[in-house]
Amino acid sequence: MSLNTFIKRAAREPRPESASSDKGAPVTRVTQGTMADILLAEDDDAMRQFLSTALSRDGHNVSCHRDGQQALAALDRHYDLLIADIVMPGLDGIELARRARASDPRLRVMFITGFAAVALEDGKPVVPGATVLSKPFHLRDLVAQVKQLLAPV
């Protein structure tokens, strides 16, 4: 199944239940502890949209960027999780993660890549504590991995 087919299927899936706030505006119900601010850096437009849709539907706020340099410029605010493709033009995901961690050592990091060996050094992630999710992967794997990374320690 193509990436575009997955995106279209995800767009048809029901959104989380809504309730009304005291002011009558819809409020999305999110499982406590799952909502996070996620910085996403992915150079493939379709993949970036696919990931953003999946994460948004799971209740997260996603800030999307097409390369590492753009994502680095967005680090003027706090994020709970950085999801970065490793191989991107200009600033790659590994260097982006290192710089992001320099400004926020508590930032959780997940690499998504078709080249998992690039993210590992002696079997360990090149950025301490980072997780590596190898492409291709299923949406449920991404969502499950994100939940695990965001779970309280």
C-alpha cells in the first residue's frame, strides 16, 4: 500500500471524541499524559504529512519542518519530543538532535530512518537515550513508540 493511501485512510479515521467546555467550544478529550508538543523534522513531504496526521490524531501538537535547519530555528520554545529523519539535506537529524539536546537535555529524541545503522554506534544510539524507528513502519508502531517515550519514568 502506498504512503498516499495510508494518508487518505488516516484522514478518514474518526477523530477523538469531543466534549463542550463551559464556554461551549469543543474540547478534545485526550488520555492524560499522552498529549505532547512534538517537533518533527522530515524532508519527504508525504512522509511528513503522514507522520503529522498520525500524531495529531493521537492528541499531540506537532510542529512540522522540512529540514534540520528549519527545525533548529523552531527550538525557541519547549518541546517534549523531537522526531527527526536522520538523512536530510543540510543539517541532518543526528546533528539536529545534538544541538536540540544542548539547549534542553531533557528533550526526548526519536530517529526515523531507512538507514538504522547510521543512528547506531556499537549497537547504541549515537545520541544517548534516543530511540530508532526503522522505515518502513506501521502507524501503530510509531504511536506506540511515542507513547512509550512520553510515559512517565
